[in-house]
Amino acid sequence: MSARELEPQELAEVITTVAGVTVTARSLTDPPTRTFADLGLDSLALLGVVAELSRRYGIPSRAEALECRTPRDLMAFVNDEIRSGV
């Protein structure tokens, strides 16, 4: 498992690659309340993003990750999973 944490730039790259929605690190975090829906991601796109993050970080793909509404929430969730060593 990786000890590094998920940063906005990597999440932007995953979203762009997996979901086909071009975003930047800044667009994911400014404003902090920006949702995945605001960015044009639906639940299926988010499922693909979560699956890729699970693969990259060696963490389980949990249903709770799909409940994250904002990129900040998802980064916090993934980073908590990494830190907990689940």
C-alpha cells in the first residue's frame, strides 16, 4: 500500500482520464463546496474514479466513497483510508 496521500492534481488527472471530464486541481478545490455534479460527473463516472483510486492506493472500494459529494470530501475519505491502513 502506498504511504503517499491523494492530492488535488492526481485526482484531477484521474477524473480527466477515467471520466473524460477535463478538470484542474484548482477547479476541484475552489470553491470548496463545488460538487461532482457541478463538474459534470454523474454517479457512473464517480464509480470509475473511485475504482481507479482504489487500485492506485491499494484500498478497498467502499460504497461510502460514492456518497462523497465534493472532490474535497473524496480526497479526505481516500486519505483517511490510506492513513488507517485498511
